[in-house]
Amino acid sequence: MDFFAFTNDGTSTGCYRLQIESSIQGDLSAKFLQMGGALTSSQLVPVKFERDNFKPDETEVLQIEGFDLPAHIFEAFTSPIDCPAFPMNDAAISTVYGLCAYDADDDIAYIQVVKREQRLCQSTLRLIVSGEVFDRLHAAGLTIGSTCHAVYRQGVLLFQSIYWMKQIFDISSYYREATDVDIEAFVALKNVIVEDSDALKKRAGQWVRSRVAYILDSGILTNMPVAKIAETAKQFDLTLNIQADDKGDECLVIPADSKQLRELLKFLEEELYVGPLTGGSFEANSKRARS
């Protein structure tokens, strides 16, 4: 297997070949195979990923047939020897958002989203066991998580979570549009206050409806406390309107103003991105700096 790291520094994306010590090559391959089995198991029923199907149960796996890999990843898979080696420094480590094991013989890739805590930068104090004491980890590195978030197999993309899938590839063209029933469900969320629910239903076009559908399907508003959402928004110079409902619980106000609504939905759908080096705020789809 060949191993790659996917990077994003806020202005561009990249794919680098990981140089792996031969003594752990077999163990690393076995680890990715084992994790990938959770998505490739014959016990799972493949379900076509369509606009009205975003929530597989534990017996299903979503699939997109005829999926085109981004050019820089496709080229790396096609010719690993020509793919640049990963730079061994903190700056590069801080931009890694995905790890991948690729088997060229079977044209199958096992992909994992890299979370912030998996990036081991030298500038951060990290402790390891050395003999009978804790010592400092002096080198930069990456830790391997326990989950495979996507599998690419001969043109077919397999995954179970749209939330994690979105951290790897842009699949926005496959999003469904929220129906009026979905809009009503969005309005009825217990931690949401919609300033003008009728206007939202009447004026919501394809752009708004596709993002409302993602927000509902990802469960971000039901799984994350409103206070944490508001605190995170400050990274993007966004001040969210938080109000208490009749029970005194904090709720996120969904504005009637169309510009404010679009900014809020971009944030909730995680289209905004903070560059790890500059700290600048970007739009993830276009990678252009926000004004």
C-alpha cells in the first residue's frame, strides 16, 4: 500500500506521499484494512446516496457511483512516485486533514479524517512513556485514529456519515433540498428561534434549502450546545444572536434578514475555515478570503 496525507492551508489543497519505515509498513496496512472493513463488509447493504437519503442505519452503507476524485488526489494515486514527499515540519503537520492508504492493485483507498488532536506538533508539549517516566515527544508526527470515514473503490465512494464525508470531499452537488416539511422540522428544533418562519418557507430557494437539509441531517444543532456554537462562531468574526425561550433555555435565533441568514447557514454547514498558519478566515468551497 501507498500512504498519503491530504492538506489544506486555507488557500490551497495538497496531497503528499508519506514515507513509512519499512518495519511498520505491514502493521499500518493491516490497520487501514481493518478499519476499512467497517465500510466494505459484505454484511452491509449498499444504498445509493440520493437527495432524499442521508441517514443509513447500522446495516447500510451509502455509496456514490462514478465518483471523480479531485485531480491532485487522482494524480497521486496514479503515480505515487511522482507525488511530493510530505514535508517533515510543524507547518505541514498543522494543515493535515486526512490520511489515506491506497492499494493500486485493487484500486481501493481507505480514508480517515484527521482531527486536531491527531496532529502532534513540536511546538506543543506532548508526553510519552519512556521507561518508567514520562518524557517529552521531541518530534512532530501524526496519530492514527480508530475509524475509516470513507472508502474509494474502483470509482465508487462508500461512507456512512455525511458529516465526516464532508470533511474529506466536496459532495454538495449530491445534497437534497429541504422540503416544506423539513423547513417546519428546522423551525421546530427546540434550541432554535426563527424570526419569521413563514418568510423562511416562502422565500427559501435551492441554496438555502440544501443547507437546511444538511444541517438537519448532520444533527449539528441537536448534538452541540448553543453556547459552544456561538463561541466557535467568534473565530469567524460572527456574533450569533442567542435568546432564551419560554423555559429559559438558550436558543439560536435564525435571522429573517437574507444576508445574515446566508452567513449563519454557511457557518452551520461548515463552509467556513480558519487557516492554521495565518488564522485567516476563508470560505471552504472557494478557498477565497472572506471580506
